[in-house]
Amino acid sequence: MIIRNNPLGVSISALCLVFIACGGEDVPSGSTSGGSSMGATTSSTIGVTSGSVGGSGGTQAGTVGTTGTPATSGMTATTGMAATSSTGGDPGMGGATATTGTTGAGGNGPTSTTGAGAAGGAASNGGAGGTGAGGTGGSDEPEFHIYLALGQSNMQGAAHVPDEPIFHPRVMVLQGQNCPSSDGHDYGYGEWREMFTPMIRCYEGTRDYPGGASGPIGLGPADMFAVTMAEAAPENVTIGIVGAAYGGTDIQAHLPNCSSFCSPPFGDVSGAPVVNGTTPIYQWILDLATKAQEVGVIKGIIFHHGENNSGDPNWLTHVQTYISSLRSDLNLAPAEVPFIAGELPRTGCCAEHNTLVQQIPDYVENGHWVSSGPTEDNVVLGDRGDSLHWSTFSVIEMGKRYAAKMLEVGNY
């Protein structure tokens, strides 16, 4: 974990050059209160004097010819025969890394260790010498891995903020709400920013610690989840967090057809899409996630919800509808985008709901769950003193558990 006294120490402008063009408390159930191309043009010798290109495999391809030009990594095209039915390489953030220099004669293109290149990557059925052939190390090209953080207040961030901020220079956050200037940070809805707490929505003031003193809240599991994922990833990978969690919401408020639950219980989300005069949560996350896909790849979803539906078996089918709809609308293959739900605090109001959380794999494709049980040395994960929201230590531990599971089941 990297912890810094200055959470704004990273230069967002530098990251922009790489990737971009530069609430309320939960209410327990029953309560009444409220590509830009990263391809070969910058990392390999293109020079396709008369090189064969695999169809749409690159935007700066030469014409079909008889000889291919070697790339910087030493790939040599010997025959350069054109493919008879060629298709371009799939776009990706990393660009192709040619390691063996195999030459396609109407067959497979250059071997890649990280997948197809972006807008000019290796052609999948092209001849030798395409624009993405080779490169000087595609594994070092920047990648942007996006994770969606969904649910209600425990995901939104309701734990007390630690004395020193949790921070990592390779974590970026898509600002999910226009927040007042009193927050001290000038970022608008839909803008990428460096990491600081809260990761989702705006500051919500202070709450009492157990014992009477008060302090600012806003810490959620996504904070430590993001840091842990960044520490586990290669240095060319940046982690992006896209959050759309809202405290006090019934699970039906998160569905595409939110019915009578469409209006968030504590006011709209400033900057988010407005439909029929309100901010439907589903349209909110769909809008943010679509923006994120313009610069990165969604790799997984973490979810913390249940206090408002504690013990309700219909919660499972609603979660299934929510996630299957979201994956479909974002064109996400379930096998490639794990969904991980977390148990609720066992010291709080709603521990009975954890039996439903444990059934997530039976309802959601590629669905998983993480425990809120004690640590290995028997330290209990508890609430902040209100029988509902995580304590600081506990929510940090839950973030680590989400990350451990994502690293176990994720697709990289």
C-alpha cells in the first residue's frame, strides 16, 4: 500500500497524455427514515514500402505487395503474401508485442504476448509486414483497467477517513457527481481525476466515532481495492474506479425498470443523466461506464448492497436482473467480467442477509462473494458504532478481500 500525505501528488496532466484527450445514510429494511491508437506508429518501424497488410489491421497500412519491411523488434517478412480474407487486429490499450517474428503467408500474423494491437495492431489473418507487426515492447504499453463499484452506502463510502489518505499514483477515478466547492477539489461529473477520498459521490460531513468524538466519513472498500489491484498489476497498468453507489436505496432502484423506486431517497446526483425529472441509478452507472469504455477496458464489478433488503429472497433475482442488464448494455462478456458481492457487517443490523449474498454464484453468471468474517488472527470486522456502516479498519480489510478475489477469478 502506498500512503501519502498529499493525495494530489500525482500529475493528472501526465496521465491525460496517456489515456484521455484531456448522499445519504442507508436505511435498514422496514425503517421509515431517511484507443487512441497505441499501435506501432510510436514503437516500431512501420515503413511499409510495399508490405502486405491484413485487411483493416492498421490505419496507416501500405498497399498489398510482395515484400514486408522488418519492424524494430527484428521481425522480418520473407514472403509478404496478401491474405485472401484478412481482418484487422482487435483494438486494445496495450498494442501488440511481437516476440518471435513469424511471417504470415495468408496465415496467422505476428505472435503477440499481450493480445491484438490498437488501431494498427497485428492483423489476425494478414500477410507479413502489417503496420502493427513488431514493436519495441508492447508489454510496456499503457493499459487502463476499469472496475465498477456499485451498491449503497457501505460501497459509497461511510467509514471514517483515516488520518493519512489511502493513495496510489496509478489509480484514477471517474468523477461521478458534481460536488460543491467546499469539497476542496475542482472536478466535474464525468472527468478523470487522481485518487482521493471519497471515491464515489461527495463528502458527507462528519459522524460520531464509538465513544462520542466525531470525524469525517467517506471511506469505502473501493479505496483499498484499487490500491491493492494497482500494487498487484505491472507498472504499465493504471486502475480506474467508476462508482455509482447510493445510500439508502432498495435494490429495485438500481434496475433498468426502477418502477416507483426511480427517485433516489436523498436527492438527485448532480451532473448525472436526468430522466423524467430524476436521476435513475441505472442510467447513472450506464452513462459513467460508457464514458470509461472510451479510454479503458472494464475488467470487473464489485458490489455491496443489502441493508435495505435484508433477508428478502427477491433481492437475488433483482441483482441478477441488474447485472445481466448492465453487462448486456455495455457489451461485456460475463466470462471476462467477474461480479463480486460482499457480505454485510456481522456486528450490525443486517447480518442475516449474508446467507443470500453467499447464493450469488447460483444467480449471477461468473458471480462470486467475499466474507465479512474475522481475520486470520480473529479480529472482528465491525461497524463504526451505528450497527450499519463499516469501521475504518473493517472497510479497508473488505477492500483487500474484494481485490484478492478479483485477482483470483479475473481475466487479464
